[in-house]
Amino acid sequence: MDREVGRRSIGSEVSTVWRKSSRSSNGGNANCVEIALTGVTAAVRDSKNPTGPTISLPDWSGFLAAAKNGAYDR
């Protein structure tokens, strides 16, 4: 694995490593997202549709910090 988390070099090709939360299978809940970290950016996709669209979050660590501080709580 190179220095960017979530990227693997295989020869001259680079593949993205997608990860799903270990809590996603608790209680039979199939609704989950997967993330791939590429430096400070995170790509996010629906785990049920891996070939579908993805979104890019340019400040993943900032998003996590805000979520931990309750910024997205209702």
C-alpha cells in the first residue's frame, strides 16, 4: 500500500480500496455506505450499488470532527 490510505498500486495500476463499517451488518440492516480514503479526501458510495455514482468529500477529517461534535444531530 502506498502513502495514500485506500489506494493500492498493482504494477502501474492504482486501485481504490473501499471499506464498509463493521456495524453495517448489525441487526440485518443492509443500508450502508462505503468510503475510500485518498489522502485528505474521501469518496463515498452506496454499498448496494458499487458501480453507481460516488460523492467526494474534500475535508473528511473536518466532516468527522463536526459529526463527533454533534453538528449534524437533529
